[in-house]
Amino acid sequence: MRIALNIVGILLLLSGGIWFLQGINVLPGSFMTGQTKWAVYGGIAAAAGIALLIWANRRPT
């Protein structure tokens, strides 16, 4: 289960980063380029990916 959560977290982080960069017009070539809402969605997805990675890799006390 831990491996699956890590994979999902990494995918969320990567896709959120791409969406964010396209939303702020750094990565051109998509319908998302230059649209602020995709930067917001990307930031939320990246934050969710980071939270999932932290939660999946917590050491039990």
C-alpha cells in the first residue's frame, strides 16, 4: 500500500507542477497555457501530492 501511495503522490506532484507551469505561461503548447485557473489547480494538485507523500512515509511511533 505504501508503494502505491508513493506512486500516486509522485504523479500528483508531477502533473500539478506541469499544470502550474502551463498556467503561468512557462510551458507553452497546450490549451492550459496562460490560464490562471490551471495554475491554481496545479498548485492544489502539487500540494496534495506532497501531503500524500508525507502521509505515506510517516514512521509509526
